[in-house]
Amino acid sequence: MTRSESSALTSPLDPATHALVRAAAVIAGGTEPAIREALATAASVTPPVWIEELLLQTSLFAGFPRALNATREWRRFHPEPDGADEATGDDGHYRHVPTWEVRGEATCAAVYGDSYDQLRHNIAALHPALDHWMIVEGYGKVLSRPGLDLARRELCIVAACAATAQDRQLHSHLHGALNVGAPADAVEATLHAVGDLMPDAAQRGVMLLWARVRDKHQSGSRAE
């Protein structure tokens, strides 16, 4: 499987995707032994470039310390980095900022759909720098990289947010996963895949939130 190839996303989740979303949740909130175990499982079934991309995007949703520590663990299984490409701006060099901004706007718009303009307004109102960083650094530099398809990226974000009780971001990215083409059953399977990482009350809350998001999308589809 090449860097740009991803198999079709199905539900129940294929073993590679199941291990990927499980790793996303554990990396975001688990202990180092748990992270090592999750990466060992993923290493046996998941394309290495998908894991590399998950590790990079972990910096956005769980911070650099967890991204660095998890990548150190990953190098036990895969010693060399995979996925950097100077030609497409995926080597991380800041000469690519104009490219990141264009593709970041497109990716963010795909994730947020009809809520995109309101999102930009809301984030800029919090701080203009956050709006710029969200587009250029988050959606452009990281989440637009071709090594992992956007639907699986969104499922990984859902898993990480659910496991770390980031409910506001979880709400946004449940919508986002559906907006970029993840099947509803795949989103639900992702939540079940990480359910044991949450307290029972939190898990019930997550599933209630998901039910509201799913029903809203289904109602919107029927109305079109």
C-alpha cells in the first residue's frame, strides 16, 4: 500500500482501522505501557504510514509531549520515519505555508460543512492567531497530508476526544467524520472500540451525544 492509498472505510471496522483508532485513544490519554501495547498491536495489522500520520496529528489533539513519547515507542517497531515528501510540502518546512493555507481552508471546510464560516468567525473572535494556526498548522500542515485519508483521520480524532473527555471537540468531529464520508456505522464502531477507556458514565454520555449527531445527519439527508 502506497502513501496515498487507503482501503475503503467499512463497518465493522477492518482490523487495520480498528487498531489505528484504538491507538489514537490510548496515545491521547493512556500510560506508556498501554501506548506500547497499542502500537505493538497496530504494527502487526496497520500500514506504517497510517501510524506515522496518527502520531503527527496527535500533536494537535494531545500535545507535543504525548506525540513525542508515542513516536519514541513507535520507533521500536518502525525505526525510520515514513511519509515526508518535500515536493508536496509534507516535509514540514515553513516555505510551504502558502500551500498549507490553501489546502487547510479546503480541508477545514470539508470537515465543518455548513458550519465552516461560523467556525472561522468564532475562532477569530477568541483570537486571530488561533484562527490562523488552526487553518495553516492544523488543517493545512497536518490534517491535509496525503498519507492517511481524511475519514480515518476524523475517526482517530473522535477516538482521542472521546477517551480524553474533550466533549466540545468530540461533538464537532463526530459531525466532521460524517461530513467527510465516514459511514455512521464506522463512527459508532470507533466509539465502541475505545469505550473501555472511559468511565461508564462518560461512555453513556458519549453515546448519547453520538445519537443526537447521527439523528441530525439522518434528518438532514432525508430533507435533501
